[in-house]
Amino acid sequence: MRDKCGILGVYSYKKSVNVSNQIYYGLYALQHRGQESAGISTYNNEKISTFRGMGLVCDVFNKNNMECIEGNIGIGHVRYSTTGKSKIENSQPFSTEFDSGTIAIAHNGDIINSSEIKNKLEKLGYKFESTTDSEIICHLLKEEYSKTQEMADAIRNITKTLLGSYSIVILINNNLFAVRDPHGIKPLSIGKKEDLTLVASETVAFDVVGAEYLRDVEPGEIIHINKQLKSYKLPIADKPRKAHCIFEYIYFARPDSILEGIPVYDVRLNIGRALSREFPADADVVMPIPDSAITAAIGYSRESGLGYGEGLIKNRYVGRTFIMPTQEERESSVKLKMNPIKTELKDKSIILVDDSIVRGTTSKSLVKLLREAGVKEIHLRVGCPPIISPCYYGIAMATKKELIASDKEIEEIRNILDVDSLGYLSLKSLVDSIGIENNNLCMGCLTGEYPTHIPDNITKYETYRC
Ligand code: SF4
């Protein structure tokens, strides 16, 4: 399961300041949200310049190309894409020329009705060079701006058309805007440091440049980032409910981030504690599936009084492995990423903590690996309820058919995974662990109930990923 993008915008009211370094370091901090491409656009008192490339932030930028993107206002983006769509044309920021200058945008999310909008724009003569919905947003913005000549109005107007999730930073000549969809599905926070104002997908991007977290961009809020931080509201007739993605807390966000004022680390400790209360087991030690389940495993250990240990070591230098054709090769790919510590595992009964189970294939391979290392009993504890439905808001998850829990009971899943006991955290405990009311969270993949309209023919849509 992968998130699709991390975005960042930095504004300095001092024209002599160059913000490209802050964007570069901020993107480093957001690298977990996308590893396939990175890009920065800046405005240097004359024009917008963009540099984008394939790979990690450290692969894309160097001293030479950083000199081409100097300026006191800028935006940045890191991207993850589905297989086959990882190409330079789809990297961001995406920019387009218009009569009065240049628009560059960086987007996190997924526009469900993007095919429909693209068809309309093509009829108006727009040409597309990428398969991203970010390009669609960019052209839509250009079209609206040509009518209104006011960027805030143009943004307001396009949001009437967009269906789905979006947090966007927009650089239009020397103006920086940030906008979050009416449900606030994707995160977006505001930070401040002296003359700098920042907006980013996660607060870790502020920490790395020494900026302070001020607040989150409200769902349905457009912010014109200048010295005053001018805020506008989207024109929404019936106030939609907030629907922050619950998986940001469970898995996607870094544990050292703060989302909606809530430290993600605390949420994951609470998840582990709640798992221990709901599913205790007679075992020797609590172990995480690294890295994302480490904090929950610590929480389980603290609540249960059982010792915390490491049974699997993750090779952090393995990127994405292409899809292996045979079962044997797929198992090798798991072995490439995780290696068991036999001396810690032999003849032990372990509580194995994971954040979530999607298809179940990785869990199954890891259990096999642990059994081969001599583990006596495995009690698998999962930090969220079963995932029963796909995500339409920009998370590369799986189709409904591929989700192990979409058509199976827990006992059946336990059998398939070959564990001695299996416990999924209840939805109530998960929501309590976060501390946000459940009607302010998106839990679509856990309940099948989504905060936006999902068209019936959604499977026919080509999905343009951010
Ligand atoms: S459907 Fe699931 S993964 Fe997608 S936004 Fe909602 S909670 Fe997040």
C-alpha cells in the first residue's frame, strides 16, 4: 500500500531570499510519500523555473541544477506512481504557460471524475502530455483564470468541478496558493519561520528547516500565502463532513508528524495499547513488522508488560522490486527486504504486530520466514480492522477482489496466513486511539462507506494518478 505524493510550498516576503534549499530539505523529509520522482518550481522575480527528475530527491537534485531554481517563492513535489506510469512526463510540479505568465502546481490526491473533465478540456482544444490528474487541474485552472482574472475565484470555480481528494499548492507568477478539498481527505499543514511561510503534506517538512507548525489548512480552505496569509472558503452549499484519511494515522504519515494537531506517534502507541487490551495472548515477546508497526508494538509491549524485541530486520536500501512471476521468486523478494534473527526467534511464542493487512501475501511470506527460523507460536495483531474495500482517493491499494478480507472471515484468514491466533483492532478502538470523532474521518476502505459520491461505473474510469 503506497501513498501517492508529498507536496510543499515555501514563501518568503524578502525578495533576496532563496527558498529552493528549504524546499529541497523539506522534500527529503517527505520522501516516504513518494520515491519515484521529485521536482521543484520557483519564482525569481521574473519567471517560474522548474526542475524535475526521476528517482529519490538525492538522485534528482545536485549543486548545478539547484542553481537553476533559485527564488523567494516555490513549490515542490515527491511522487509515487503505479507500475507503467512512472515516467518523467508524469512528474511534478506540472506547469503551463498562459497569457499573463506561468502556472505551476503540485498535487496530492486523486480526482475521481478526471476522465470526464479531461474530455471537456480536450473539446476546448487543450492538449495533454501526461496521464496525471494534476495536468487536468492545471489546465482547468488556466481555463477558469482566463475568465475570472482572479486566482482565488478561479480556484473556487474549479473546485465545483473536482470530485475526489486533493491538497494542492499553486504557484502563479509571484503568488503562492494552497487549497485542500472540502473533506480534507489528504493532509496539509501550515508552518512559519521568521520571514518564511510554509505549507506541507506533513509537519516533518517544517522540522527539518527549523520552522514551527502553526495549524492545518482547513478542509475547503484556499490560502493565499503572502505576509498576511489571506484565507478564502470554498463555495460549498451543504457543508460536507470532514473526512481525514484514517490510514495517514495508521501507516502513511511519519510517526514524528503531527496531523490535525495530533501526534502520529501517540496514536500508534494507543493503537498498540488497545490491541493488547482487546487481544491479549500468552507469549514470550512482542515484535513488530518493521518499520511501520514499531510504535504500535512498543504500545502493545508497554500495556501488556511483555518484553519488546526485534525478530525481523528490514533492509532499508531495497527500493521497489518488480513483480516477480513465480511464487518462489516472490518469496525471494520478501527475503531481500526482511531477514529473521534466528537466535531471538527460536522456540519463542511471539506477538507479531503489523499495521494492516492488504492482500495478505507479504504477511504469509513473513510468517513462513519466521516459522523457518524456529518460532513456536505466532499471534498476529493488526492495528486496524480488516480492509474490505478499495481506496478511490489516491492510495495504491488493491482491487476489492485482491483484498484478503473482502470476502473472508477472520478464521479463514488466520488459516491462510498460518498463524496461531489473529486479532484485528476494532473500529471503535482505532477511532478512540486517534481522538477524532468517527464522522470526521474517512474510513472508506474499512467500512465501504465513502465521504464523496463514487460513480457506479468507476471501474471504467482510467484513473489519473497524481
Ligand atoms: S479509503 Fe481508506 S486509504 Fe483511502 S482515503 Fe479513505 S481511509 Fe484513506
